[in-house]
Amino acid sequence: MGIGSGVGADRFGVVPLDGEPARDPTLAGGKAAGLARARAAGLPVLPGFVITPRTADGPHDDAGEAALRRAWRELAADGGPLAVRSSSAVEDAANSSMAGRFATVLDVRGWAEFTAAVRTVLASAAHGGADPAGMAVLVQPMARPVVGGVMFGADPVSGRRDRMLVSAVRGGPGRLVDGSAQGVRYRLTRLGRLVSVEPPEPHRHRRRVLNRRRLARLVQLARRTERALGAPQDIEFGFDGDDRLWLFQARPITAMAVRAPRGARLLGPGPVAETFPRVLQPLEEDLWVAPMAHGLTLALDIAGTAPRRTLRACPPVTTVGGRVAADLRLLGAIPSAHPVLDFVNPVPGARRASAAWRIGRLRTALPLLALDLLADVDRELAELPAPGAMLSGQMRAALAWGRSVRAALHAQESLAGALLGPGPGATAAGEALAVLAEVRALAGGAVPGDEELIARHPVLLTLLPPSLARPGRLPEPTGWTGAPRGVAALPVREGLRLRVRWVQEMQARLVREFAARLTAAGRTGAPGRLSVLRWHELTAALDDGGLPPDPPPGREPRPPAPELPAAFRLGADGRPVPERLGRGTPEGGGQAAGGGFGTGTAWHGTGDRPPGAVLVVRSLDPALAPGLPGLAGLVAETGSVLSHRAVLARGYRVPAVVGVAGALGRFPPGAEVAVDGTTGAVT
């Protein structure tokens, strides 16, 4: 009897599992090739043979139905059952396991059942999305394990290569791999030390699914398999009635979680997310993030909070895929990982002592220094010609001045927050909302456009995030109460922040003007072309007559991207690896930002706002400002108690807590939430 179903035995070859051709995954498929290599390395793999697809030049020991009958007869000589399994070239590969996609037929007895099983496996190739002509079939004796399971030579969830995971059940591993049983889960070190067992097993040695001796043998098997196959493996195993350990399958671990290298910095949007809530383009990074990083470095150095060697190697602010992230430990957004060691270490104390005299004098002098800086910035901005009237050399000088003065503004703003405190409740955002409400009330139905409003009242820029593209729309009327008091009435820190925003807007308008000139000269797509340039490329373009060089291949404007995790480290491939924080916070909360105590219904900012809403957000976006009045509470996964929106919330007695790990998931829309802005508790 042939294999049938239009697939004759003459189209297939037969190779023993011990033969060298069986180790070729393009011929024998991934599953059979892995087991053949493991068997050649002396690992406990059952014997068998592979029915391979015939090719014009493929190596075969023999071909045809006669060879297949001989191989079957030798393997089933004692009448025992066989296991007939798929082994596709796309199966058990390094980048895709295809686990469970193809058929396996167990307890196969007799020639008729055997040929039917082969047909079933071959037919499963089409159902699993593979080419039936490329499907090999692995045939082995059917084992009868008393205990079986799955073992990972590394932890695929955490990405830890110093851990091994085992799941085991009584009987074969089939109930585990098909998901019908959960089994007992063991977590081990690479040396075999048991880290955890879930669920806990009885203390009696004989009643455990896997005793320590069996676990030690599995660890040894995993390490030997890794050496033989070149990487940690996903292993199916079984112990038979004679306590012999068999390796049923070995394949590379796919979808291994990225793990951050040892010593990687702890990053997060933290206190900078509200300043840059959107994805930044390369030129925006150089214009705005680089000066911020330089200014914060100066402030940290003056305050003596970190050694200069660390500050040189680790900028306090960086970007990941265009999203701005801060070094959370450098900026003090989270407590030290080693508070006891820090307490007994004399170096930080000595460093702070050496900076104390500077801090003492600076606390007194900073308000006057800040006023001088504010006056200098206001005078320089007022004296600048309109962008359309500036020559390219003037534009270049103004952009360079903006980068330099923003470093000074950020340094003084950071020191003002640390040394002078938040000051009174007035904020630039609150002043902007008061101005907007009064202007619209006085104008009646003839409200000027946003550009005209911003030109008359530049404080309104604080309601919009910086962008080289056209600014967004000002918020709609929100029923805001309170009269504007003037920019001069703002606290020092808020005045510095406002000037940062004004300088950013000056730079953005100059870049837009340069792009308009290029467009008028026939350079289509100039605005997008400029945004992907770096600072040195932009200055070169301004110097050589206004024609920017073509950007390097592949540098395109960055599309919108998901927000960064609240805390993460960068993996070896540059991707963020989320870090779990929140230990030691009260009642699952975070940092108290003031505003008293409130209860209400959780709302994530989309859809209709419920009465008494507690707004739960990932970061303190500038767009939140108009929605603060009337909130029962504000909860943010990131942010600082000194941030714009936190200060604004305090001023309007909205209980606020920031730095609440996983807040969006823990407090879904509709949940009743209590927010304590005094203790930081969120329940």
C-alpha cells in the first residue's frame, strides 16, 4: 500500500535518525534535525527514521515504498507502537517554532495505521501554512513516560539566561504542550539550585512530581543540549518507568524577552514628559533636548548630587526613538537602590559638603540671578527682527543663542525648584488659562484666531507643546475662573519655564521660515526635510546659501510612537525593557503632589467626563491643563510634584499623586478611586 492521497512513496526518501543527512534541517526539517544532532552528541534521544521529501540532488540512503517498509519493520519489530510526527523546514527554527501547527499521531500500530498517520501529518502542512512538498515526517518508538514536561534552558519571560524553567505533569508532556494541564512549575539556577515551586509540593519526597535528583538530571540535560545545539533550548522530556530520562524534542527558544545589560541606567519619562509629550524629530532633539540635558547637568554638578565623572558619562535627559526620557536616579525621581550603602558611604556626603557653601550663597543669590536672566532673555527676544526680515546669518545666530540661553534657563529653573521650592500656587499654565478665558469673554463672538491671540499674549504658548510643525489649537472654553495677574507676578521658577517655552517657539518659527524660503525656491518637502537634519547640518545649510544637503538614506520623519514605560532600562538592541517600580509607596500610590483628599470615578480622559472624575493618565501632558478644574483627583504614572500640571492642580485644590506605577491598568475607567494628595495613597 502506498502513502496515497496523490503523494506516492517514490516522491520521498528515508534516512535513519543516526545518519548525517538527518541533521540537515532543509532536508529532514527542524524537529528531526535537532534530535539527530542531539543523538549524535550522545544525548538520550530515541532511535528512528525520517521520511524526507525527495529532491533532485538531495542525499538519501534509499527511496521508495520498499525502503519505507524496511525502516518501519525494523523500528516496529517488537510490535510496539510508534509516534509519527511532523518535521517541517519552517518548524523549530530560531525565529519561529510553529509549535502545535502541524499534526502528531501517537500509538500507531500496523502498516495501515502507519501510512494513514503519515498522510495525516503531510496533510497538516497545508493547514498549518507550510508547503506540503517540504514536509518531512519523523518516526520514533512510542515512549510511555510516568512523568513528562517542558524545560526552558533560559527564562523567556524575564530574559534571564541564569535561570531555567521546568513545568512537569504525571504522564507524558502532551497535556502541557496542548494547554490542557498547568503542571508544577520549577524555577532553577543554571547550577540546579531550586528557586521556587508553584504550586508548593508536599514535603514527602516520593509524592513530588520531580524530586531533586530528577531536577538535577534535567539541568544537566539542558546544559548538554545547549552545548550540542549552540543556544538555550525549549525541551520536551519524559522519565519512563525505569526512571530513564528521554529527550523528545529540542528547539531554540523563540520570543526571548529582551533583558537590559547589567548596570544599564534606569530611565523613564518622569519629570520631562510634560515638557515633551510627543515624538520629537532629530532637529527638535538637538535644538531642545541637548540644551536641557546640559542645563540639568550644570545644576546637578552645582548641587553636588552626582560625581562629575557620572555626569559626563550619563546625561540626565536623553531620547529613545524620539521620546524624551530622564535618568530617574540622577534627577531624584525615585529613591536610591542602595539607601543603606549611601548612608554609610562618606563620598556623597563629602561631595555635598564641598558644594554646601555654593548652595548656601546660591539660595540667596538665585532670585536676583534669575531676574537678570529673565530680563536678558526678554530684551533679546524683543530686539530680534521678525523671522521674515532676518538674513540667514541672523537666523543662525538667533538659533545658536537660543540653544545657549536655554541651557542657562534649565539650570536655573532646576536649582530654583530644588532650593526655593514650588513657591505660591500661581503657574504659567494657570495664568494662560485665565488670560484665555478673559479675552474670550471680552471679545464675545468675535474671538481672534489662535495665532493672533498668541502674538498678543505669549503666555498662551505654555498651553501648547513645542513643535517645529505648526502649533496645535488652544483649548476650548472650560469655564475657568480667576483673573490674570500678569507674567511678572509668576514665581521665579515659573518665569524661567515660560522663557524656555518662548525661546523654543522663536527657534521653531525661524526653522519654519527657513523651510518656507526653501519651498519658495522650489525645494518641495522642505519642512519635513529640515526636521530630520541635525544641528550641524542645519547650520551648514544656513551658511552655504540655504540649500540643505540630502539627509542620509533611511532618515525619515519619525511617525507617532507609543509612550515609553514609566520606568525602563535599554536592552542590548536599544529597545526599552520595562522595570517594575512602586515598592515602598503607600497604599499602592506614589509621590504626594498636594491638593488634599478626594474620591471619585476613574476616567482616562477619553469619552464623556463623569461627574466627580478622577483623571488617571500616563504623563502630565500640557493639554491636561484646561480639564483640571472640577476634578476629584489626578493620578499620573510619571511626573514630578514640581511639574507644571502638579503645581496647577495644587492651586485649584485637586488632589494629585504622581509616579503611580501601572496606574492605567490598576484603576480602569469606572472604578471608584480615593486620592490622597498629602500621603500619596491611591486606593
